[in-house]
Amino acid sequence: MKQEHDIIVLGGGLGGLTMASTLGAYGLPVTCIDRDIPKKQTCESFDGRTTAISAGSKRLLSAIGVWDGIEQHACPIEQIRVADNDSPKFLHFDSFDTGLGDYGWIIENWRLRRALMDTLDAQKTATHLTGIQIESFAYTDQNGVQLTPTQGKAIETPLLIAADGAHSSVRNWLNIPVRLWTYSQTAIVCVVGHELDHENIAVEQFMPAGPFAILPMMDDKDGTHRSSLVWTEHGGNAQSFVELSKEKFDIALQQKFGDQLGKVWHLTKPQSFSLDLIHAKTYTAPRVALIAEAAHRIHPIAGQGLNLSMQDIAAMAEVLTEARALGLDLGSGAVLQKYERWRRTDNQKMAIMTDGLNRLFSNNLTPVRVLRDTGLGLINKLPPVKHFFERQAMGLSGKLPKIIRTGEL
């Protein structure tokens, strides 16, 4: 026996849930297959990380009905400050000058995941299958693919959208090669409390070992000021910090922060993640499309990882709804290649840009530091250049899908 589904999204992370929710909002029949269970995924202990949602991604989440469920918990980024280690020169961006609203918002991953699940569950054409681990993939004789779970019936579909992460099983089953670059850097992430108000300013300070980002969060229930920290160190150094006692970690934290936010301490357990760049050499195969981190993962230096995924999702939804209106086979090569042509080049450009920024700023060579200081000074004096970087940060550059461009389905 087998189960048949019109569109399968494999993966129940933020990318997969958003993809399924978006297709459901457009009225397309879709099933999201998730190896985890909702009760586990929507508690704070499952994922203590946060996500930066750009202005463009917020338009998508608003259009599909997710934003209302998280808005009160999402802290707006009204200003961005970019500094080069201890240099007196820095870039300052103020969203008031753009006329486009806030640059973005910071939200806990588990809150966003819960809102996406609630939206998915409420949609008439969407189904969320949980606790299902897929162990194999095969093509059928009927222009489709078959997924075999560890338990239960085989699942068949004419279109599989793989959102199963940077180490995608689907990508591996299909032998899709990737460009892989492993950075000798590890990101330490946690939520920190601090004495002074962050005033909705995001700070990215470039150190020789990598960026040190302080991202504003909403105050805790007891009024504690909070920020999300992404602290980059060389691999071995990062692990030594994570393994410190609570007291010693807070001392190291205070040394890194200085006095900009007064007294600082960590609120959630520090976690470490190795950093790498992954880019699939093709996003499609017969009856299959890769989205989000199954297709690409970039350095977090610009905070654009999930926002690139959101643009993949919006583009895929637009391509499929247009194909449906024309009566086309949604899983055909012509339809899927349209998605790939749209997204692969933009994602590659962002990967190159973030890689270049990391290489430029993650060193302490004197000639390079002089070049960086000169560049920061010039950008501050050139409004068109500043505007370009602002639109990049807001996820409003490149060929935008309609749902992001207009904020409407």
C-alpha cells in the first residue's frame, strides 16, 4: 500500500514549515513531512537560537497569516551599527532615513516555529505529518518519486520539495554535488541579559577572529533587557569558551562587550556551531527541487541565511501558482527550472558577498585595516551606497517575488 500526495515538502524546520504554509495559503494541496513532533519543537529547550527576520521576510509572513502570532515577541531593529574592531570609524544606518520602516526583527526560533505550525494546522489544503523519518528515496514508473519511511506506508508524489537542511538526505540521494568551504570559525550563540537598554540597535563588530553581533530582543517578562549574541571565534577557542563555568563565561562575555550595555550576563546556555559555506551546483532534479539550506548555506556575517530561504519559498510559490493557473504539470522540468534560474544566481551572489566580507574583516593585517577604515568612511559619505546596503539588509534587493514585493498573496 502507498499514500499519494500532490506536493510533498520534506523537512519540518523553519524553511520547510514556511514553504508548506505558503503553499497552503495559496490554496495548493501540500503535505509537510516532519521527523520531529510539535510538542518537542515548540518548547524553548528544543532550540535556544534566534532568527533575524528582514523587512522582506516579514511581508511574506504577514501575507500567510504568521506575523500576527509573533509580532508582540519580535523586537524591531531600528538602527544598525557596524564597527571594525577598535577603529574609531563605524557605519551607522537609521531606518528612519529609508522611509521603508524597520530593517528587521529578532525572534526566538521556537516562537516562530510554533506560529508556523499553528498557521499550517489551520489551512484547508495543508497537512502536517509528524514523527516520520524517511529512510529511502526512489523514482516511480508514474512520473513521481517515492519516499519510504522507517515505519508505515510508502509515500508518493509528483513533486518533492526538499527542505531537509544543509546535510540534505534528498540532495545526497540524488548525488547533487555542492561547493563546500569550511571556515576555521565557530559561532557561539546565546541570549544575554544586560543592564542598559539596547534602544533597538543591532551592533556588528568585526574582530580578527570573526564578527561579534549583538541583536536586540524584547525585554523578558520581568523587565530584563535582552539581546541575542553571535560571537565568532576560531574553532578551538570557541569550544574553550563554551566549556567555561557560568561565572567565568560571564567574565569573558563582559570583556567582549565592554561597557556599552553595562553589566552583561548570559540567560541561555551557550551553544556552538561550526561555520561553512554550502552551495548546490543545481537546485533541481526530475520531480525534485531544493530550497533553503538544502540548496545553500552562507556565513552568518550579514544575518541573511533564513531570509534567503524566504525568498526561495516566495519564488517557488509564485512559480507553482502560475503553473497551476496555466494547467501545467507542477513537477515538470520546465516549471522547476524556472525556479532555479530565478534563485540560484541571487543566492550565489549573496554567498560570494558574505564570504568576501568575512575574509576582508576577519584579519588584523595593517594594510587591510587601513583599506577597511577608508571604505567605512567613504560609505558613510555616499548615500546611494548606504541605500544599497540597507536594501540588502532589508531583503528588498534583486528580483523580488510578488508576495515580498507587495506584501500580498
